Amino acid sequence: MNNSEPKDNFGRNLYWFTLIAALAALAISFCIPADAAPARSALRPLETEMLRIAQTAQGTTQPAQTGVRDVSWTELQQEIASNRGAIVIESSRGDHQTMRLPVVVSLGERAAVELRLPRQARAQSGRLWLTVQSDDGSKVSARATLLRGGQVVSLLSEEGGLFARAAAGVWLLRVEAAGYLSREQTVVLSDGGEQRLQLLLLRRSASPKVQLGSREIALAGALTFATGSTGLSGDSERILDEVVDLLIHHPEVTLLRVEHQADLSLSDVVLLEQQAIAVRDYLVQHGISPERVVASVVEGPRRTAAKIVLRLASAGDR
């Protein structure tokens, strides 16, 4: 039996007692407002050995441990005292920014560590209430979403209609219901404000009046105007409502050219252009992005009546 072994054990125990006592002397304060709820804290050993504190009396170094776990305030001091490598103290709270701080303590040293948690900026948001009705005045069970740059916010069904709280700014509102033509509309939510909208949905026709072709949107009937004006007839508006629905459900149509084709030698070119613009404006006012629709007047066959053609194009054809 080796008589020096009890002395070696006593020396090692004394060393670790001194080490734990030094680590337990670390004072930590987390600075958050007086009315704030307790912050969560987590301790994580550093991936690299930043301290010599893990050295034993024999000069060997223990590897830093890995992993993150939540601890209570009481466990915090115990964790510091028992950790054998450098650590990072992390504190977080829902309405404050998370902060992390490396802790470096040597034997016999007393250190005060202070974490200040800055308040997070309050997100600006607005509220939207929506009611949806059919063109005959009856209520419609619809699905509505707010769309913006990849963000999607669904409106929830509430007693007063459909409701959503979303970030302030410009959104595209899309409303869909079985058996009805879809609608889109731009809405602007102000910070802290509330907007109330009412939309009418038109019943989907049993016989569609528009069809997506390879080069154009085929129309079952011609788009017509009141004589000598830019006012669209009721039947033409109904056709364009179906065009809006088609464009909503076919985002691959990135550009639609409203072409007013006519024998320009026998036509009022200015009126033709204004009528083409009136068609474009109708589509835009009913939710189609202005960037997706352009209007123009083009030379048509000789001695033929003027007509509107909805031609598919690419962005380079503007």
C-alpha cells in the first residue's frame, strides 16, 4: 500500500474545495425594469478553453462541456461553482433582448457580473375587420388572407366578422369562397388603428365567360362601351370580374396587355386609348397589381370593328 496516497487525496480535495469556494464568490445581477417578470437564464460552457480555471493541481486540463439548459436563480450559483470550464451566462425575457456574457473567474478572485437587457422595440400593428356578403345581400362563409412579401396572415372568424391583427403597412387582401369569384384588394393598416371593410362577392357562373389560352385570355363576348364614352357595359364588367378571378388563380400570368385593335384610319385613336385604359383601370381597381396590366392601341385589320384583346405577354414586352 502506498503511504503517500492519503496525502494526495487530501491535497486534491483541498484544491477542489478552494476552487468551488472561489467560484461561488461570483456575484451576478440581471438588470431589468422593476416591474418586469423574472428573466430566464441559461448557462453554456464555451466551446474553447478560455480559462486556466479548469486546470487540476497536477496540471491536467478538463475539456469544456457542451449543451444548454435552463436554470433557476438558485441553480445559477450552484452551476457556476460546479462548472469545470469557462461558461457563458445567458438571460432572456419576452419583451427584452437576450444577452450573453462570458464569465472569467480565477482562484481567489471575486467578480461582479452585470447583464443589462435592452427593451425590444414594440412592433407596430393594426387591426382589420372584414365582412363578406353576396351580391344579393346574404352572408358568405369566406376565407380571407393578408399577403405581403411572402408573409401570410389569415383572418379569423369572430362574432363581428373576420378579424386579423398584422404589422402596420400595405397588404394585399385576398378573399375566396366556394361558388364565388375571388377578390383581391390593397389595404393599408396604420399603427394602432382599426380598419373595417365590407366586400361583395359575385356568384361564379355555371358557364365561364373567360378561358386562359396560350397567347391570350379568350372572352365569350366582346367588351363594349357606352357610345362615344369610356363607360363599360354591365355585361363587360361581369366578364372582367371573371378575368380578375382568373388572374388571381394564375400568378404565372405576369403581364397582361390590354390591346384595343382597330382600323386606325377610320377610328378616334384618343377614344380607343381611353377605353383600353378604362379596362386596365377596372382590373386594377378590383385588386390586380398595376405592374401586371398595360394598355395600348394597335393597328387591326382594315375596315373591321374595334375590339379589345387581352393578350398574354412577358415583362420584356412592355
